[in-house]
Amino acid sequence: MIEIEIPGFRKMTLEHLVCDYNGTLARDGIILPEVIPLIRRLSKMMKIHIVTADTFGIARKCLSGLPVRLSILPQVNQEIGKQAFIEKLGVMTTVCVGNGRNDNLMLKEAALGICLIQAEGANITTFLSADIVCTSAKDALELLLNPKRLIATLRK
């Protein structure tokens, strides 16, 4: 669990990290190698969930051996599916990371939403729904490992 109080923003107790897969932790279906050690470190502090449509059909294989819970969602209504997923976990204890249009609602509803702009780009609605924008998955995950960075970014 990560506990942090951000002046002028909110106090957060984060128990769950929910990440999109493709465009977020993976490029063209292959997990980004630089996120693997960060996932391992974060898993000692919080539960990590990957929610994806698994566009390339290899997410389960690529995530094998990592301390994550994989949920493969149907191709249709993913935005609603991802929102429902974090509602079951508890939105006030969840941080979400994503980039696509189907990540919009989960970033908006989560205690902390992080939008990524990487090789796939980012959907503008999702971008505007986020609390923070990062240019790499590595940077986004490192924010959670270094909470004072969150304070610097989010405080009033």
C-alpha cells in the first residue's frame, strides 16, 4: 500500500495499480523490458492488475512469471468494462495508467489517473481525464515508487 497526502489535492491510500497493456506497458504486444523490474518492486507494495483486450493475443505469455493479475476483456465496450473493473476494486484505492480511448473512464474515476504518451500516442479525452501525464511507462511507475514526485506534480 502507498499512503500519501498531497497538499491541496487529497490524501490517498493506494492499494491497487490497474494498467492497460498495449500502448501502456507493451509495444506491439511485447512488454517493455524496462517496466519488468518496476512491476516486481511495486508488487511488494500493491496489487497489480492488467486489463486488456489483448489485441495481439500474447499478453498472458508476455506477463507469465510476473506478479500481476491479468484480465482479458471483450473487444466491445471496453471503456465501460475497465470502469466496472476499478469500481469493484474500489476507485478511491486505485491508481490507473493508460493511453487509449477505452482507458478514459478508469483514469477519470480512479483516485489517481496517469495518461501515457508513448509510441501509440494518447487519446485526447483520456489525456484530459488524467491527473498526470507521463511520456513513458517507466516514468509513470517510478512516480509510485517515489511518492514525493507525486507531491511535486499535484500539490497546489
